[in-house]
Amino acid sequence: MSQQERFFEESEKKAFDKAMRQKIETSLSNYQKNHALGLTQFENLALAKERASYSRWRAIESLDKFLLEFENNFARRGGKVIWAPDAESALQELENIISALKPDEVVMSKSMATEEIGLAAFLEKKNIVITETDLGEYIQQQAKEKPFHPVVPAMHQSVDDIAALLHMDAENNTAEKIAAETGEKIRPHFTASSLGITGANFLVADIGAVSITENEGNARMGTSWPDVHVVIAGIEKVIPAVGDLEVLLPILATYGTGQRITAYNSLLLGPRMSDETDGPKEMIVILLDNGRSNLLEKQEQRQALKCIRCGACLNVCPIFKTIGGQAYGTTYNGPIGAVITPIQVNSKDYKHLSHASTLCGACTDVCPVQIPLHMNLLANRRDFNEEGMAKGQEKMMWYAWKKGVLDRKKMNRGAGMKNFFLKTIFKKPWGERRTFPEFAPKSFNELWREKHGDRK
């Protein structure tokens, strides 16, 4: 089964899963309330978004410069940087680290980059115990599912669903109770693990620091207790200066969860120094390309590299609200995933994702770093056609359509012929459950000429 066929099959199921859609709606309703409150902290929201966008754009336009600056400053304090052109090389570097360290157990905190390279499956094959320490990721790990949403991995799970999954008492369950009991289960793993693996929210070039923002404190513990801390971060995560965090952290918090600021914000500058009591003995950053250079080559779509993974575009997307995150079958879902996935993997297998959009522009309006997402989706469609990915049947259909709409006599022909043409050509793409619009007996052009003659 192709990726497109799988997508259509899963979308069909999820669109009619009323229970799942209700859980999404409940979660997003709470998010919208919190988001509205979080926005009140900005006296000039437009200016804040402009500054955040500029910081990210400046980094992307000079990516080579800022990545080297980060590497030099990070290495100066004893950190190590490894460049990984693809997922396979990143996993090979991790295998080298594991071979030297020989850990029995690994603690991981929420990271889309580790999902992208399939790290969990890789470690499981080596019989290494993996503990996801973020609550949402831990829930998804127990469910043996991929994250549903980049910020809220278990968005589609209710409190009762989670309690049943974690084998908790069926009565009197609350989110607070589940979090507390799960925290007790996870906590001993921090001290038992010699290797902690995280992602990064930002890589700060001018001071050589890894910025991690979170709400549970699990990432902070997972970077402090183990002897070795490995960061896996996409090359686009770099930002020019620590001062950029002044706007990026509040923007990320408000658009990610609706908070003014997240509970824990850490700047990690390398391994533990001789006069320090906390931190790992060794800290390694793996800089992951894995198709990001493909995006960088695109004059328009490269703007998607500005993304700060807040998930706001998913929260307003009619498609995501209808089919959920897992129907996409990709690491990055929603509008941003539909833009970047086909280009990063450089495959026509995912070109259908750029059509999984209403082009309503809500994603573009909400994006805190001003990525024109719906225009990027259109650019993808154009590029796929220019690269010869369109089917012959599709080309013929649009050729016939163009011929028809450019010929006034054809456009003025009877409604019966137009209705037949519409229902014959567009029956499959329009969908079985949608009623076709009916053409009026006379076109506007004909009615105008009847009333006014040929004068314009």
C-alpha cells in the first residue's frame, strides 16, 4: 500500500471517529482559552512576531556561519559536536557512543528529532531499556504509538483512556493524579541511566548553548543525572544570540501551550566543569541535516525552516481537527508537516500531503514566526507538477478544463452539459458524501447580455 493510499484509508476512518474528534475538540478548546490569556502579555503582538520571525530568518539565511559559531563556542567549554548528514549517520554515531558507554538504560525527553530518526526502535533492537520521561511521550510509549501532536503527544487520549492504559485505579482519576503516579514510576530511571538523550528547542550561537524549554522538569533531570548527555538537534535550530530568547521563549510558550512562559527554561553550555557539582561528565550535540538542506535550496519553502515547533498551525487546521495527527503517517504532521515532509524526504510518496489542505490560510495567520504556510503548500504543488509528478489523467483533466473556461461559447452552453461534465470528471475527487452544486440554466454572461446587450 502506498503512502497516499494509506493516508486516504486512515483519513476515512479517523474522520468518522466521533470519540477521537471530541477529545481533540476538548483539548483545543482549552488551548484556545489559555492561548488568548497568554497573548495578553504582549503589548505589541505584531512586533513580537516580527522580531521572532527576523531572528529565525536571519539564522536560516546565514546557517553555515551560525552553526560554525555554535560549534566553536560549545567546544570551547568541553562539548563535542558531531555533524550527521542523515538519519543513518546519526544512528551510527549513537551506536559508537553506546559501544563505548555500554548503558543498560537510557532516559529520553520529548524530541521530534529522535522520532524523526527512529531512535526508540534503534535502541530497542540493542536490548537497551528506554524510558520516555515526558508524560505525554511516556503515555504514547506505553500505547506503542507515535506522537499525535508535537506539543501534546497524547492529545487524543482522555483521562480514562490514559488510566486504563497505565493500569491505574479506574475510579477518581484526574490528570493531576495520573501525572503524580507516573512521575513516581519514572523518577528512579533518572539515577539508573548513564545516558540521557534530548532534543533542543534552540542552539544559541554566540554563547554555544543548548536551550531546552519544558514544563515537567524531566529534561532537566535527564540532562543532569546521567554521565553522558546527547542532544539530537536539527541544523535549523540555531539562533544568532542569547538575546533572541527574550522574544522566542515567550512566543513559543504562548503559541505552544498558552502559557506566558514555560516552567523550566535551561541553557546548557557543555559538560560539568571541575568547579561544578551538577551536569554530565560528557555532553555531545549531534547536528542533524536529514533533508533540511533540500528545504534550504527552495527559495520559497525554505521559510518553513523558521518553524519553532509550537504546533499552533495544527491547532487551527480543519484537516488536522478532522483526521488527527496519526493519519498523516509522518513524524511532522499538520500544515508544517505537509510543507516540509515531501521536500525533506525528497520523495513523491508524500506529495499528496500538500493537497491535504483547505488553503484557508488559518495556519499562516496564526504562525508566530510568520511562515506563509498555505503559500508554501501551493509552491509544493507547483514544483511537483514541474518535476513531472502529476498523473497523465490529471494533466488531461486540467487541459480540458482550461480549454473550456477560456472559451466563452463553451462556457455558455447549457447547464445540462456542464452538470454532466462536472459529475463525470470530478465524481471521485469530489467525494461520495458531498452533493454536487448545480449550474444555473443560464450563465451570468448570458443574463447580462439579455439585459444589456453586447455593451460592456
